[in-house]
Amino acid sequence: MSNLDPAVRKETGYIAVWVLLLSVVMEGVFLIIRRWDLSVLFGNLGGAAAAVGSFFLLAVTVSRAVSSGKPEEAARRVKASQGIRLIGMGGLCALLIAVFHTNVYATVFPLLFPRIGLMFRPMIDRNRGVSAPDTEGSDLD
């Protein structure tokens, strides 16, 4: 783990914070509507772990693929990892729901939290005075 790209650590930490914050909000909503029980908590924990884990694997894959210096190979690696990560997240959620009887919504909703965090990233960076790196012409869209 010591040779992990610092950008991977930073971005995974950013996503983990968003997942944590949105998970707390979701737990609060379940409490307010009086539907909270342990199946919500464990579903949320499992879904959040799957979401952050998937993002971490994506970040590592992108970091290693880009360092190869071959854009076509990098794009191929990232696309191949997408299917594997999707199957892994789906399998983990299915296991949590079917075997451990976690709340379906609390298990699946955290998978959307990284995307919400990424939506707010440009606004947060702009407020901090940080400019986004130029990605125009990238093959990794």
C-alpha cells in the first residue's frame, strides 16, 4: 500500500467523506420516518463499503493504466474493470439483501453517493480557488 498514488488516497478519502455524510443523512431519514432498524444500519454499512471499495479500485486502475503511457491500453483497462466492479457491487448487495436480510434501499442507495460527491466536486474546487485539471481530449471519458 505504500506505493499507492497520493491522488488515489486523496480522491478515495474525498469520496469516503461524502459517502459517510450522505449515509448519516440517510440514517436520519429512516429514523424520521420511523423505519429504522438494524437491517438499515447493516445495509448502509455494506452498501457504503461496496461504493467506496469500487471507487478505490477504479482510482487504482486509472492510476496504473495512465502510468503505462498508452492511452488505448488505459481506456481498455478502465472499461474492463468497470464490468468487474459492477458485478462485484451487485453480488455484494445481493448477498447482503438475500442472506443477511438488510434493507434493500439502505443497501443500494449508498452506491449512488460517490456520484453525488463527484457532482459537487467542481463547485467545491471553485470555492476553494482550485482549478480542475484539463481533461479535454482524454480517451478515458
